[in-house]
Amino acid sequence: MEKIKKLAFLFFLFMMIEKINAQETPIIRKGLLRVQGTICTAYLLSEKESSFYLHGNLEGYTSSKISLAGEIYYNLGNPSGSKSAFNYNHSLFFGSSYHFTKKNNDLYIGIQPGASVTKISTDGNSLALAQTGVNPLLSTLFGYNFFVNKFFHFFVQSRLVIGQHNFDAPKDLSEFRFSAGLGFNINALKTK
């Protein structure tokens, strides 16, 4: 417990020194790169079942208002461990977001087309064998970032995924996903 207190104190001290030494250069600007990884919770709307994903994101800002991002979701299964509608449902997205920024606050909305790699579960579907399929997806997202300093930010993101598994038997892939955590960032471009 004592080590945790010392680490927390050192982290707080680092943050305060960083704040005192901070330049007036805004954090959210052209050239900002954000990287984050977390565990995402999801709810498959048609099957009324929950699942978890390992979620990774890489985002680059073309201005303080526009960014381009690539995101990947690796399906980890459902929390109960019971049989799911899909053996796996991995997905990849790429698209842009519009940001409403004020100081270190960043509220954003975006749209990202993508693709999923899915394999339907044979249990309860009257299938002897299931194929792996690649399916188109469309996704809208809404999120918020708080930039603590030029190195770290906290984030929360919600996403609505729309699509359909088109192999073996049609299955709706529409899903609501929620992610939150700590991310890392660097400003890749120097200011003038």
C-alpha cells in the first residue's frame, strides 16, 4: 500500500511539474497522434447478448477539428462463457471524426466504414459446418477525450455498428460498443 501511495504521489508531482512547465502550444492541433488500447464491452442487439473485445485505436489529426482513425476489435467472447451466436466476430474500421475542442476537452462524432471477419456458431442454427465470412460494416461513433498533458489522455467512446453476416445463414451484426480508458499521444509536427 505504501508503494502505491509513493507512485501516486510521484505521478501527481510529475503532472504538476508538467503543468507548470507547459508551453502555450495547444495539445489538440494538426499533427497530434493518439494511440489507445482497452477492453470494450458490446451488446449484440438481435441476439440480446453481451461480449468483450480487445479494442485498439490509432488516430491522427489533420487539424484541430478533423481526424482520421483506424480501429480494430478482436472478439474475446461473452462474459458468461455460454455459447454465443458467433464463434468470433472481429472487425476493422477506418474513417474520420469531427471534433468540438475547447482547451484540453475534445468532444467528437464520426463515421467509419469497416469489415468484420465472422464465423457463425453451429449450435442452435441447424448447421453442420459454418464458413468464415468477411462482411461490410458501417459505424457511427461518439466520444470524449480529456488531454491531461501532452503525453496522456482519458477517453470514452460509444459506437453503433450496423452490418449483416452473409454466409451460411443471415445474421444481424448490429451492435452497440462502449470503450473507456487511458491513451497516449504525441504531437508529431513542430509548431512555428
